[in-house]
Amino acid sequence: MFLILKTRPNGRVNYYIQLILCLNLTILILTESAQPPFACDSSNPATKSYPFCNLTLPISTRVNDLVSRLTLDEKIPQLVNAAPAIPRLGIPAYEWWSEALHGVSNSGFGILLNGTIKSTTSFPQVILTAASFNARLWYRIGQAIGLEARAIYNQGQANGMTFWAPNINVFRDPRWGRGQETPGEDPLVGGIYAISYVRGVQGDIFEGGGLKDGHLQASACCKHFTAYDLDHWNGVGRFSFDAKVTKQDLADTYQPPFQRCIQNAQASGIMCAYNRVNGVPNCADKNLLTNIARKQWSFQGYIASDCDAVSIIYEVQNYTKTPEDAVSEVLKAGYVISTHLLMKWFIQVMLFLCQVVLGKLKNIMILAHMDLPLSYLMLFFLLC
Ligand SMILES: *[C@@H]1O[C@H](CO)[C@@H](O)[C@H](O)[C@H]1NC(C)=O
Ligand SMILES: *[C@@H]1O[C@H](CO)[C@@H](O)[C@H](O)[C@H]1NC(C)=O
Ligand SMILES: *[C@@H]1O[C@H](CO)[C@@H](O)[C@H](O)[C@H]1NC(C)=O
């Protein structure tokens, strides 16, 4: 199981924690040159002896070695979007949260545009691009985004290469307000858009199947899984929204873009949405995340929750009686991400669960063989 905690700096507590994380990051950046924060730095003699740094070993061996070296206290903070460095192993910090809806953006925390590179290409809103009905064009835009992301990384201005795009929710209701982010209301077009964009970003060929040894140019993430197209309307907010969807409508309308994104495009990430579907919060829905995404569609990537999507399961949706239960539900559902407000309980529950679960779950997740900083190996495994 792999956890990522996506944080939202919208409260005092959050700001406080964010500040600490930023300070850590600053210290890290200041003590390193303006180069990508590679793990297994060959100039660091300590890393030479670690099997996880040995490129000739199979990735699963390296992952097992790395995980076996981490203490529980080191594993837990790796389950949030701002994963801290583990200096004793030469592993740099990693920021999972970057955005690239219609161009590499610094609206997440992973991309910094304050160095030599000060801007990126901003493509038109997705709804407009989609209106071209030109899959090659979508692919080429994805390619450009992935390439720019890689260039920014190589320039030492990225703390992560995981981009939380595309947004492929079916834009059925114009009152949503975020329809411009999506390829529109047609499930088929949405699916083909997902395939084209994801293949372009991740460095695949247009037809798919061209990733060399699974190495990614950058990592794409299809969101928001699933039946999410309401933000704030008539007293109903996205946190509390309970979408009533028939099985047929789910199969015909809401799932096809995600199925294509996973099966055809092999996106390395998906994000579960805030809303409930027929009463069950998406991020706590084992049927959705484990049975459908992982088992039926063979999803091998990481699952991120939307900002605070775990805390709202308890705080807004009243789905669980305690915060601990909310964390437990998302863990059991097959993945998770949480929020700072739940951090305290989260850590307690994680401590417990990891102890219980680690022994029996050898759920090593090979997400992508990026020849990147070793902290990207975090992409390769599911902790717990
Ligand atoms: C860019 O911003 C980051 C994060 O705020 C900071 O750590 C870094 O020092 C800045 N770099 C430059 C060149 O100003
Ligand atoms: C890397 O692994 C290979 C295969 O096990 C081994 O022969 C080699 O000695 C290892 N290299 C280092 C530097 O440990
Ligand atoms: C959750 O409980 C609170 C407090 O009782 C209530 O105000 C709110 O409407 C409930 N939310 C839902 C989605 O039922």
C-alpha cells in the first residue's frame, strides 16, 4: 500500500506544518548544488555499498533492500506528498505534488520557476484543445509538457516529477465550474484524450507500448476518480457531495476515461475524488480502488487522494465515527492519502497498521523504472 498525504495550506495548523516542510526543503536545497537531487550520488562513498544503489540488480531486489533499511519512523513521513529526505541513506526529499493541466505549472510544490527557468509553455485550456478532436495534437502537447518537466528537473528546479494531470472527469453538468479543465462530456473523447496526453507526458510513443524498460519521462496522474463533477451548488459542496450513479451509468459514462487511462495509457498515478458515490467515499472504496482499478484494470501505479479527502471522510461526510477509522478505511480500500488535520491520528494508526501489515504484505509496487533520484524508488513500492 502506498500512501501520500496531499496537504492544503488553508489553516493555521497546515501553514505551520507546511512551513516546517519548506524550511527543511530550503536547508536541503541550500546544502546541495543546483543539480537534480539524485540519490545514490556517486560522489557520496556511503551509498556505493547499498544494494539499492546497484544498477545491475533487478528493481525488485533494490526496492526490497531499500525498504528493509527504512525504520518505521522513516517510512511514515514518506506517505505524504512532501516526503522528507533520509540523509543517512542519501535519499533526498521528494515532492509528489506537481500540476500540469495545460502546461507544467508551479501551482503544486514540486516545480520551482525561480531559477534560470522562469516560465513554461502554457497551452490552451483542455476543453478548447479537446475541441480539435485531434489525438495527435493532444499527444504532442503531452510530449511537450513531459519534456519541459524533464528539462526543469535537469536544471535542478524540480523536487518531483509526479504531475497530477490530466483531469478526465466527464463534464456532464455545466454548473460544475471546472469543465474547462476537462476534455468535455463525451466518455470516448475523454478516454482518448487521457491516452494521448498520458502517453505524451510519460514519454511513450503515440501508439503506446514504447516505454523503454518502463522508464518514464515524467509521471502522469488521472483524476478525479470517480463521478466527480460538482464543486459548490445549491448548498452542496464537493466534500459532502454524494453522487447517485447507477451501475450502468458508471460503466457507460464515468469509468471509461479512467479505464483507458489505466489500461491503455498505463498512467503511473490516479487520484481519488472527494465525493461519495452511492454513499461510499471514493477514497475509502475498496471495490473502486482495489477490485476495479488494481485487479480488473491491472493498475500498477500509486494512488493519491485529493487534498484533505481523507479527513473529510470523518469531518464532513460522517462516514466514520473516528478519524482513526477514516484512515483505516482508506488503507483497507487499497491506497490512500490524507490531510494534515488527520496527521496525529494518521501517524498513530499508521504505526499500528504498519506493524501489523508489513509482515504479511509484500506488496511491492513497481510503478516505473525511472533512472532518477533514488527517492523516486518511492514510486516503486507500496509501503505496508
Ligand atoms: C526558489 O524557491 C525555493 C522555494 O521557495 C527556494 O528554496 C529556493 O532557494 C529558490 N531559489 C532561488 C534561486 O531563488
Ligand atoms: C552489484 O551487484 C552485482 C550483482 O549481484 C555484483 O556482482 C556487484 O558486485 C555489485 N556491485 C557493487 C558495487 O556492490
Ligand atoms: C455530518 O454531521 C454534522 C454534525 O452533525 C452535520 O451538520 C452534517 O450535515 C453531517 N454531514 C453529512 C454529509 O451528513
